[in-house]
Amino acid sequence: MEIPINAMSALRWERIQGDRVYIGNHLAATLEGDKARGFIIRYPYKEGNGYAPNITRALRKIRIDYWSRRGL
């Protein structure tokens, strides 16, 4: 998976390992899909999935959801 430089935020301790997205030490979500079809976002802590047409939007949705749950 090719990730644009502006998609990740080092200041928020974000990283992708395989299909898993971590923020700090916490698993924030898993991604399924590719550049042509878009990405399905699977959250480990709630029912339902999300969809984003590209990796940048997928990471943005994961980030917003994660930090809103943390109350920050």
C-alpha cells in the first residue's frame, strides 16, 4: 500500500503495519481494499464499518473517530 506523505501524522504517533492502523499503542482500525476500489475501514471497538475512496480520507476518518472516542 502506497501512502502519501501528507496522509500520516507523526505528531499523533500514527503508523500502519500491514493492514492495521495504530495510533500510539492502540489498534485504531484495519483497512481492506486498494487504490482502485477504495478502502473499507473496520473498527475493533464498535459495530459497523466505514468506507473511504482513498487512503488519505480513510486515515482522516480513523483519526477523527479515534480522537473523538478519547475525548480529545
